[in-house]
Amino acid sequence: MKCVFAGLVSIFATLALTAQDKPNIVLIISDDQAWTDFGFMGHEVVETPHLDRLASQSAVFPRGYVPSSLCRTSLASIITGLYPHQHGITGNDPRKGVSRHLMLEHIDRAATLPKILGPLGYRSLQTGKWWEGHHRRGGFTDGMTHGDPARRGRHGDEGLKVGRESMQPINDFLDDCKEKQEPFFVWYAPFLPHTPHTPPKRLLEKYRAPDRSAFVAKYYAMCEWFDETCGQLLAALDSRDLTENTLVLFVVDNGWIQKPDRRGYATRSKRSPYDGGLRTPIMVRWPGKVSPGEHQKPVSSIDLAPTILKACGAEVPDGLPGLDLISMAREEGDEREAIFGATFDHDVADLHDPAESLQFRWTVAGRFKLIQPADSGVAGELFDLLADPHEKRDLAADLPDQVARLRTLLDAWWPGTSDN
């Protein structure tokens, strides 16, 4: 009997140790920020000291991309690990006359990160931007967004207060998880630096300059305000002795180039197939498990889901197209020839047929990028991103063989047609 009891104690001790050793996950998602607008990415004006420090401790992929340059579509890809034409959320809103509730069926069917992590004992907290109704529809155990359209629940409602007003919901969640020794997943997607650009006066004054418009100064100040909140979040981990066992990941949902003369974004940024809308630095910090350093391989936000699941010991669902960024940082595992994406109409033409809303498909393979309009009869654009990172010179007419090669890759990925 003593032997049996000792054996049970040993088993339970092993299970407890396993639960205790599971890494916590913090996913930081910037909202409407250009890939250039960070200190660690070389911006000469915008200061982001907290994210710069995070970069110095992380595997940094400066050539990261989101598959689509619109927030709802991009966030859905992050939480599911799927391309938009796979998860079905291709725009922010349905067309006029179609109920918004019908769009929520896609997230109900999806195997989201919180839904997969829950059976492993993970608590999950949603804060900030969240378009998919009540946070529990995405599998979150805890959250801020109620998702009631009658209470202004379109894309985050109460969740949008995080960062701009307070970090207390996250602090309370961390305290509760630590007390109960529960591993956690935090979705930090604050409404920053997204419009309205209403930064604290002290930051706005810092960025005012005679040769800089008020619109640009406000945007720059918003970028630093977002950075400050990231510093508060990382400090919250430090002060609770959670840093060593927490995997922190960073991405931007889509890009933004501020118009200098008025409110709004430039045409080659948000909602476009250009790098101004698609490109983002992606960072992975896991002390003792991931070595700091910079990696120039193109990666995608669809890689975040398999990275998180593998780190947590979860089974990665069949069919997820992404790769494990930790393995990539260690130069282990699979290699990919190209990354892909597509942009769609803001309002979804057909909730069940992504091709009906398609505007462009695109692929990045090595140094080259092909942008192909939905109308296959229209010539695509080809750019050498290493020589021309801001896509000013279309090389399609000069390099037809490269166009043909990338078009073949693109069609094999998704032909962009309704019958597929």
C-alpha cells in the first residue's frame, strides 16, 4: 500500500511540475503602425525604448508580413493560424443589409489558440481589438469585449479601453493566474497607435517640430504611447517573477503611413497589397530557449499559432500552413520557398466565398515580391525588396521569368477563384 501511495504521489508531483513548467504566453499586437516606425527598425524620430529592449532580448524577424492588410482579417489569421480564404473572415463588415452576426459563424467553427490551449489548463485573456463578438466565442476564458452591437460592440467595445485608459485588467489577471499557479495566454491588442490620434500632451509636445505637420506629430506620439504601455506590460511580468517562463511575441496587425496634410492613411499602406500595409517586424522572446538575434528570412503572422502551440506542448492541427518561428530562429525544421497573402474588399461581398471580395494576391520569395490583381488578365507588379524596400520601381516588364516563377507559386497556393 505504501508503494502504491508513493507511486501516486510521484505521478501527481510529475503532473504538477509539468503544469508549472508550461510557458505562459503574451502576444502583443500593435494596431495600424508602419514596419519602419520603431527605434529598433531604424526610425530617426519615433522613440520606442521598451520595444527596442524587447528586440534586444528576442529573435527578431524584420521581414515579417501579415497575410492581409486590414485589421479584422489580420487578427483572425493570428488567432487561427490560417489564411483569410481558409478562415473565411476577409473583411471588416458584411455588405449592407447582411447581419453582422452571420460573420461570427466563422470564429465559432475555428480552432483558435484559446480553444486549443484551454484543455491543457491554460487561462486566456482577451484585451483590446476583437471583432468576433463576445470574447468567449474565440475560446477566451477571460476578456473585456462583450460584442453586443447595441452597446457599441463592433470591434472591441470595453476591450478598447486597455492601454489607453488602464492596464489593470491585465494586472488583475496575472495576479489571479499566479496565485492559482495556472499557465496563461494574454492577447494584448490595444487600440494603439490607431486613430483617434489623441496622445498625452507631454508626448505630443515632444514630437512637434516646425517642419512636421500636426497630423504626423500626433501619429509619432501615438507610437511612443503604445510603446509605453508595452513597457508597463513587460514590467508587470518582471515584478511578478513571470518573465523567465513567459514566451512574448510581437506583431503589427497592419501597416499605416500617415498622410502629412490631413487625417488618414496613404494609399500604399493600410488595405493595400504593398509592404506599407503588409510588412511588420515579428519578435519572439523566451529567456533561455530563444537566442536573441536578427533573422532576415521572410516570415508571416500565420507562423505565430504553430509557434505558440508547439512551445506549449499542444498538438498543432493538421492543415495549419505556418512554421515554428523558434525552430526557424535556431535554423532547424522546415524551410519555405515563399510566403503568401491576399487583400480583399472592406465589406464582404459573399460571406462564404472569399474570391468574390478578392482584390489582389501577392507572394514574397527571397528578394522578389509579386502583386497580382484579382483580374488575371491584368499584369502584376514585381519588386526587388532588398534593393527597393519601398516598392518604387516595378520590374515586371524587365524580369518576365521572375514574374512567371512567382505566378506559378501564387497559383499553387490559392488560385483566387470561387471554385476552389
